[in-house]
Amino acid sequence: MFSRWNWVACGFYLVLNICSPDASGGLVQSCGHIIPESPVLALGSNFTALCILNESCLDFGNIYASQIIWKIKNRVVPKEQYHEINRTVSSVTFNDTSSLATPLTCNILADGQIEQNIYGITVTVGLAPEKPKNLSCIVHQVSRFTYVMTCTWNPGRHTFLDTQFRLRYRWPEEIFPDCIPKDVNNSCTTTDIQFFVNTEIWVEATNALGKAKSDPLVVDPIDIVKPLSPQNVSVNPELLPTILKLSWENWISDAVMTLKFNIRYRIVGDKNWMEVPSEDTASPRTSFSVQGLRPYTKYVFSIRCMKKDGVGYWSDWSEEKAGITTEDQPSKGPPIWRIIDKSHSPAYWTVHLIWKALKPFEANGVILQYEVTVRDKSSLSTPVKKYNVTSTNHTLQLPEGTYEVTLIARNSVGASPPSVLLIPASNSKAPVKNLRTLPKHDKLWVGWTAPNNYVLKYVIEWCLVSSSSDCIIEWQIALGDVQGVELKGIKPFKCYLITVYPLYADGQGSGQSVKAYLKQDRPSKGPTVQTKKVGKAEAVLTWNHLTVEEQNGFIRNYTILYKTIDGNETVVTVDPSKTEYTLSSLTSDTLYTVRMMASTDNGSRTGPDFTFTTQKFGKGEIEAIVVPVCLAFLLIVLLGVLFCFNKRDLIKKHIWPIVPDPSKSNIAQWSPQVPAKHNFNSKDQMYPEGSFTDVSVVEIEADDKKSFSEQDLKPFDLLKKEKSTSEGHSSGIGGSSCMSSPRQSVSDSDEGETTQNTSSTVQYSTVVLNGYRDQTPVQVFSRSESTQPLLDSEERPEDHAGGADSPAQRQQYFRQNGGQDEINTDRPRFERTKQITHADEGDLVGFVQLQISGQSSQPLGLGMEKNTQEAALSNVLQTCTEGQTVRPETVEENPLSVDEMPKSYLPQTVRQGGYMPQ
């Protein structure tokens, strides 16, 4: 074991060896090396390497072969592959070099601690070249006199080594320089070529592991020439419309090589080429006439050439050249069909003749016009009608009948064979059977079963069904022995109406129709459902059919899905032909959500949700409740009307109470015993316009009530009993206190006491109101607020005349002048009550004084007079009760003597220009 200082010294020695000018390789050259040096090994072979240590390293550092470690790309090789030959040589063996990588290094572990690299080599693993195969050569013509030869071969497997290929060729007596490929290993091109001499050609491949040589190729270069394609090709028409003449130039002269040709052509727009038979172009030439072409058709031509004997290679195709043949008369008549419209007039047809333009190979030129001939077969005497048309349709107005239509197409050369169409009066012949459709290879196949009779041809009509536009008919004709055709141009998810007509020699059969889809999809949208009628337990749903554009296929069924807010969904399947359905067994007064789904063969689509609420009552339930209630109400109203009619007086009394008519009151009939000096005969004089009525005031002096009888004092007792009566309604009598405020209107002593001699002065005035709506005004009374006494000269002596008989029992009377009985009771009565004013605080409240006299000079008896007074007082009390009640009260003052009692005055009647109360 080395000590630490020994290792330091060894490291210093190694550094000096590396830096020494005598050491060309540094550590490797000084301490050891590996044999072999950078070997090239065959893939999969065995390999053994030796690491040899230098003696100088052994003596200084005690390094031996047993301490060597082998590594492959820094990966330690297992020690089982090591072999120590002696103390300076160690070997390693690899049984399969496919796992060997580079670099391979020899390392030493000194004293078991530090690993040092001694030497390393690069190992190359590969394969020896294989024998090149499939050697072939071709001579390319570059120009008229220049040729190059290119040989190609198969280099074989990849060798993983640098392999060099050489193309070698020689004559029997001369060897040419080798051709070394550039950037490739499988071809090489040389310009050193000699025709008409056999040349031996081979390929050699060489690398570090070996060498390989291909089989020789012996060939005359003239036999492997690929000439240039003919040039300056031209195409020209001939006299006949089916021939075009081609002309060209060759690059190789006949002295060098005799050529044969290959001509191909096609119609413009067609991808399929046609070729002229090879035997027709096997001889040397520079032109050729191609026959059997279509008239007035544009063709494209191309030419190539090769050695006549067929040895060698075909040239490339020449540049394409086009030419068109001349016109010829049309080869066939246009296919013709008709569409009959019988809606305008029942006796006439609108016949739309339609035909298809001829295909180019059928037209053989430009169609200038069409000649249409119509012959009425129902009437032989009807002349033939001819029409010249430039379009592919023509419309005729024809009477009902059988017609034969002939169509001819014309170009600049001639006319086509006629096309004949028979239009029978009715389609009475047998139709086709079992009409069906089937999608096939993105085309719609239409098949049918032929009728029993012989059919000349079939006409197949189809059109795109649309809800927004008319059906545009397309059609085609099939031969009579065909029972199915494929329709082209059919779009997926679109509905087509297909009709097949059989045509006979003497008529045609009725058309059979079917709707078909090339492909189906689920509908574009779902149906929108609505309610038509909603009841208590049922609802009538209605919807519209989806348009044909929205269906995208055949609607097989509709599905109704409905539920309550918290209930399970119920599903109902409906026939696709229906647009209405009734939901039954529903719950009353319940909100339902319903939606609808339309289904085709390829899926379904659901429409929007719709909600409705069932009714709370069923049909007739509300009527059963309302009608009896209404009848009962009418009966009650009728009974009420009858009751009111029978009790109308009672009702009138409560609603419109009877108001006493003051004009008919007894108080209005009171009058003094002494007649007034006025003339009462004339009503106009009594009540001149704008004047007041006369009111007489009479003083009554009563010492005591003894002078009066019990019957005479009875009204005063009645007044005392009404003492507590409150306010009432005005009676309408002038001077009544009913309209006044509650005051003491009557002064009286208790029973047994003498009547007071003092009385207040009560003033009255007459108020004349204007009539209401031109009616005669009614004079009413109100209290006068004036307290001015009358002048002595204005006192009427007649007022005192009645009291001369009994001065102690003078009574005061007042009456309204004029006959109140004559006043119409229907006139409106208005009154205004004025409060009674006092002359001083000692005045008594005025009250109504009744005339009580036992010495009346009137012709009435005492009993009659008393009854009249009682009735008058009763009326007064009644009116006061309705208005404001007179409250008689005792005046607590000392009674005055007769001489001291003041006189009571009432203003006299004021006429126009007279005295007015102040």
C-alpha cells in the first residue's frame, strides 16, 4: 500500500511525464497502451483487446495488471471478461461486438483507492459490403447528337462503414476510366459511350471489412437508348367529321435508329385516354390520321417513340396538343316530355313541352333551332301545326284530345332524327308496380316492376319538395327493358317526389309516385304545441306540421310529454298525420308543462315547453251555480218590488214625511171681531206687489183668569205642557216663534195665580218672496226686528171697538188679511225666522195670544168658536213641534197695573211708498 506521500510523489511524476518533451502521448505513452489500436470490427464477431503497462510505471508506482479495469463508454466491463496474462498485460474479450460501444478504455486502480485512465481506443463496428445487384443502364438522348449513359444498381444492406462504389466498364480490349458516384451509392452517369459495340459493365463496392463486385452487364448502348419525344406536334381536321390528322418531327435520324410510335388521345374534360393500335404506328413516320372520332368534338393528343424492334426504352410523352373535329348532323333526336295543366279551362289543356339539349356527341355541332310539329290524331282534318323554337321548351293551348308531337334538332349540317311523343286523351294504360327507392353509393336508386304489356320506354320525373316554392321537375328517360335507374344530383336531407310513367306504342300509363330521401337526419326543430281548449280534466292540444325543410326525413311519430310541477312525466305517442290531441284524466286547477317531440328514422328533436292550467270548474258547473242564484235574486227583487208597491203609502210616509201646509192651518183663519178697514174682496188690493199684509195687534188686559172659563183656558194649559219642547221646524206662519232661537216666548204664573198684566211688544212683518220657477210667490211671515212703536195716528180705532163692552177683559187678536184658504198648497213655501229683540231686559218674550171672548158678535155659537180655537191652537203646536217649540215660562217680575202696562204696537201694512219698519 502506498502511503500518502508516495501517492503525491507518483502524481508529481505522472505530471512531469505528461509535460515532458519526450512524451508524445502523455500518460498513455508513458504508462501503457491498448492493442489493437482503433480496430474496425465486423458486427456480431468476437473481439479481444490487450492493455500493456510500461515497466517504468510499474517500478515507480507498484502498478500491476491485476489492478486494470476495463470500461465501455464509462461503463465497467464485468470482470468475468478479464484475463491477466502477466503482471503487465491484461486482456478483455467480447463474444458479440453488437454490444460494443466506443470508447474502450483501460484504467488502473492504484492501492485500491484512486482510479486512473491508462489508455483508450475507438472501436468501429460494421459490415462488409454486399454484392451489388440489379445493374441496369439506359442511354438518354440529350440532343440530336448527344447521349449520356446512366447506370443504376442495388447497393445492398447498410454497412455502417464508409463504403465506396465504382462503376466500371470496358471493351474486350480497352478499359475505360471508372465512374465514381457523387453523393449517392446506387447510380452513376457517364458520357463516354460508343454505339454498336458490346460493352461490359459492372459495379465494385469496397470498405474496411472487404470488397464486393456485381455481375457484369454486357450490352450495346444503342439497344438501351431512350430517345427524345417527338416535337412540333400539330392537329388538323380532315374533310370527314370523324378524322383528325397529327403531324410531328423526330430527334433521331433514321440512319442512327428506326423508330416506332404510340399515339394517345382523349376528349377534353375526360380523364380516360384512348390509344391508336400499336400495329398501325409501327412503321417510321412523321404524321398519322386518327379515325373514328366524334363529330364536332375537341380532342387532346400526345405521341411517344422508341426503337422499332422494341429494344430499348419509350420516350416521354410529347406535349399535349388539341384539335376539334368538324360538324355533322345530329345523331339522334332530343328526348321530349310534357307537363299538362288542366286548371285554366276544363275543355282546353295547357301543354308544356320540354326536352333536353343533346349531348355534344349527339348534337355533332351547334344546334341552331328546334322544329316542333303537332298533329291532332283525334281529327284527321285538323292541319298540322309547326313551330320553330330556339329554347328547350314550348307551351301550347290545345283542346282535349290525342296528339302526336314530333321534335327535330337542326345544326349547320342537317337535322336530327325525329323524336316522337304521344299525348293521349287519358292515361288509360297499366302503370308500373311496386315503385320503391333505395340509397346506393351516394345516389338514389329508383326501381319498379314492369307492367305485363310491352313498354317502349319509361319517363322518370323527380322534383325537390318545398313549402316555399313550386316543385321544379327534372326528368329522364329509360329504355323499356330497364326496371331501375340511379338519379344523380340528389341532395341529402331533402325530400324528393319521384314519379314513373310507362310509355307504350299506343299510349301511356298513369304515373306512380313516391317520396324519398337520399339521407335522413333528425328534424331541425321540434313542434310548437299550444292549447286549443282547456277544461277541468282535459286539454285539447294543437300544433302545426313541421315544414318539409325542417323535417330532414320522414316523421314517423309525434311524442307528447307532459307533467305537473312536482309530478312524473307522462308520454303519449301520436300519429304523424294528426295536428290535434286531447289530454284526459287531468287534475283540476293544476299547472301542467307540456312539450312535443318529432322523430325520424335518424333521431328526434323536442320543441319548446308550454304551460297551461286546468280550470277549477267543469263545463256547466258554474252555470249550475250562477243560474239558481240569479233566479233567486230576481225572485227576491220581484217580491221586494211587490211589497214596496203594496206598502207604498207607509214607505212614502217614512221617506217623505208629510209637512203641514201653513196655508191650510186654522191659525190662518183667525180674524179679529172688528173687520179691517181694508177691502178684502180684491186679492190684488190685499196683496199688492212689494207690500206687506196688515197685521192687527190687540192688547188683552186680564186681571185674573177667573174671567175666563175652563174651556177658554185649556189652550194655555196645553202651552204649558209643551214647555220642555226643543227646537222645531218653522210652520211657515208669519210671527211664529218656531223659527226663533229658544227663548221665553210666553210668561205665565203657576196654576192658581193671576195672569200677568204685562206683555211684551211682539212685532211681525210680512215677507213676500219671489216665486220659484215662475210660480206665484207665497207670502210668509217672520218676526220683525223693529221695536219702534206705531204713531198714534196710525192706530186703527177699529182695534179698540171690540173691547168697549168689557174693558177689563180686552183681548188682543191678530190675523192675516186675505183668504189663506185660497192659496195653492203646491206652491213652495219659504220662511225666514228672525229672533225676537227686547225693548229692554224687562220685556217679556212674546207669545201667541189667542182671542178668548164670550161676547163675540159673530154669528157662530160659543161651542163652534171654542172648537175653532182649539183646532187652531193644535195646529200651531203641531207646527212648532216640527220646528222650534214655543217655551212658555213665568216672568219673575212684579206685575204692572193696567195703567202702567205699555201698549203693544205692530207696524201697519206698508204699501208702496208707505212706512217701513226701522
